[in-house]
Amino acid sequence: MFDKLESIEARFLEIESRLADPSLASRPGDFRKLSQEHSSLQDLVAEYRQYRNLQKEIKSNKELLFEKDADIVSMAKEELKNLEPELEASTKRLQILLLPKDPNDEKNVMLEIRAGAGGDEAALFVGELFRMYQRYSEKQGWRMDLLSTNPTGIGGFKEIIAQVDGQRVFSRMKWEGGVHRVQRVPATEAQGRIHTSTVTVAVLPEAEEVDVNINPADLRIDVFRSGGAGGQGVNTTDSAVRITHIPSGLVVVCQDERSQLKNKDKAMKILRSRLLDAEQERAAKEHSDKRKTMVGTGDRSERIRTYNFPQGRLTDHRIGLTLYQLPDVMEGKIEELLDALQNHYQMEALKEQGFKG
């Protein structure tokens, strides 16, 4: 590990030297590339330098243990009590920083929420989950743009698709993909019986045009009159767009905008992200049979998380975490949950890399 860290620091110093070269200003492409690499190494190099400083301090204090002055020996022992746990924590941080980077972590996200089993209750929970993510995004300073909705007549949604833009959105939101189960008494339930329903969430990294090559000849584009609620401007012209990607069979429909052009643009964004996700899924399966698909059929048994409203309880089944803070969670306070998930998967990755801890 430490040989690797030495070579990384050497590369970091080389990049710093090259960035200080005035002639680089005439090559903006090279400057941008080097700046990005410098930024990606900065945290790791800073932690490695901190680790070395801690090592030096521990060595100095251990040497003081052989002094004749009892006060100096006592002070050195006290210092070591603090420094040794700090060194251990720094070692763990270095191991995490050395883990292979997810190439999608810096990307924006296509968030797709759909009703699964449970009829109207599932449709209502689609809207509530979307609001939860909306609240969380606002706290993070991210921007959320609605791309497509399919409302029901009772205030719920069969489907909501949104784009979330901001700093390292995918790195935080990727844990949310899967089937979310909700347990509660519906407002229409006269007997007070608890109803169980499911909602599927997909978190797809946003695909740029350079990430996915789409041949226009592979697309069938249909326009039609929107079926939006209200019977007003949105559904009086042929503004809705359906794009079919013939080779994959993927179909995307957008009808929320009055403009056919805007609907087409949104549909292409969704299509690119779905194609990128499908390609990455295929590539992952070639190398490992461990990766599970993000969204299944929406059946109740395929759950990653349960929201139990009568008991105010949320349970994430992947990591065995239970929180009795459901009202706060539904207001977008999901930091504790996401931190726990991130920590769990980092520890699993460390084990796979052969690190102990």
C-alpha cells in the first residue's frame, strides 16, 4: 500500500510542477486534464502526509519514554494515547481513498420512481418518495428538474422521472436504487387494516452524448396528443413524444411540456441514461455474478427498505439498520441512512481488497 502511496505522491508533485508551467496556458485541453487529475489525488495525498506526520510524532514520543524525567515520560504516554488511535483512523481513511473509484460518482442522476404492487397506495407513495428526495436535494444545494410524470386521479403517480444536478449526486444517491416497501393504514380503509405496497426506484447516472452513441436510424419517433390531466393547453396539440430505440426495445414517453421539441429533448436524456445503465449492467455481469439488478418486478418480496408508518419505523434490509425517525426521513432527512450505507459498502469493498479492520 505504501509503495503505491509514494508513487501517487510523486505523480501529484509532478502535476503541480507542470501546472505551474506558463506555457500550459496555451493548451487548455491539457490544463483541464491535469487540473482534474490533481483534484482527484488531492485528498489522498493530504491524508498520506497527515499519516506520515502522525508516524513521526508517535516515534518521537516513544523515544521520550526512555527519559529520566517522570513528567516527560507521563506526557509522552498521554500523547501516545491520542496519537495511536489517530494513526489507526488515518490508515482506514487511506485504505478507503485507495479503493477503485466508481466512474459514475461525479455524474448527475436520472431518478425514476414507479408504483409497484399495491394499487392506489403505491401511486400515492411514489409522490411521497419523490418529495423526500426533493427535500434532500434542496438541502444539498442540488437542482431537480422534473422530466416526466404519469399522474393518477387520486393525487398519486404511476411514474415520476426527474434529473438531479449537483456535486457528486450519483455517489450519494446510488444507494437508493431498489424496491421500497410501505406499510400503513390507507385513508380509504374502514377496518383500520395495515396495507402493504411497493415502489421501485432507479438511480441512473446521467449519460452525455459522448457516453452513448445512438444512431438516429435506430430510433422511431412518434408524436401524439398529450393525455395530461386538466384538458388544457398541454393536451390540445401533438406535443407528446414517444421515442423507441429499436435495437434494445427501450421506449421513452414525454408529454409534460407544451413544446414537442422540449419533450423530445427530455426523452433523449432519459433514453441515453437507460442505455448507459444497460451497457454498464452488461459489462458488470461479464466480470462478476455478484451484481444484482437495481429494480426487479416490484413484488413485495424484493425489498431493500421498509417504511412502517404505524410504528414510525424505517428498516434498510441490506445493512440491518432500523431508525425510529420516519417522519424526519420523509422530510428529506436521510443523511444518517446514506452515511450508514456508504460506510457498509466501503467496508465490504475493503474486505474484497484484502484489507482487515
